[in-house]
Amino acid sequence: MNGRIHMKNMVFYGHHGDIPEERVLGQRFIIDLVLTLDMAEAAKTDQLGATIDYVRVYDVCRQLLEKERVNLLETVASHLADRILAESARVTKVEITVKKPSVPLRGAIDYVAVELSKERENGVPGAGK
């Protein structure tokens, strides 16, 4: 019984970006995740060990967003997807959106976002699409 767990609007403050000011001053990043996994055992046993621990997934996101620095949103999204797949063998697919609300443009914009998905293939995290 496959299902999807949504974690929406996780907000972190990080120092990512290609422009030096972004890396020095930092800014907010908003993460949305959709995690696909088999939920049959969790539904049957009602045990956390049979599913994913949301707290741990949140901590994985926080570690990358707040403690590390990269230039591109694409890199943030790819690294997060890889780490979540590596962290939990139960997750078969990660869909991720990384939003950057404070974009240094000469005009108005709500945010820029990168979306990607990665799947576990033959037991190997990130080997899929």
C-alpha cells in the first residue's frame, strides 16, 4: 500500500547563492517534500519504526540548509533528496521543492523555486530519475 507523506513550508535560514552577499548575509529558504513509501506495515502496526520519522527528516533538511553552503538551488534540492533516500530505506521516492523568496532581481517576484524528484532503484538511493 503505497502512500505519500507531505512536509510543507519548512522554513530555514541559510547562506546559499551565487552572489557573495547572499552567502554572507543569508536568507530564508522554504522546503516542500513529498515522500513516497509503503505504508502497509505502519497502518497495521501503528509503530513509528514502520514508517519515517518526520523529526529526523526535518533535521536532515535543517542540517543542509543551515550548516552548509552551496551556490545553486538545484544543488540544495539534489543533496536533500539524496540524503533523505540514504537516511530511510522505506522511502522509495522524494519529490522536493526549494523556494527562495528573496531573489536579488531588479523587479518584483514572489520567489524562485526548483523542483526535482529522485527515486530509489534496485535498492540504490538516487539511482532513479
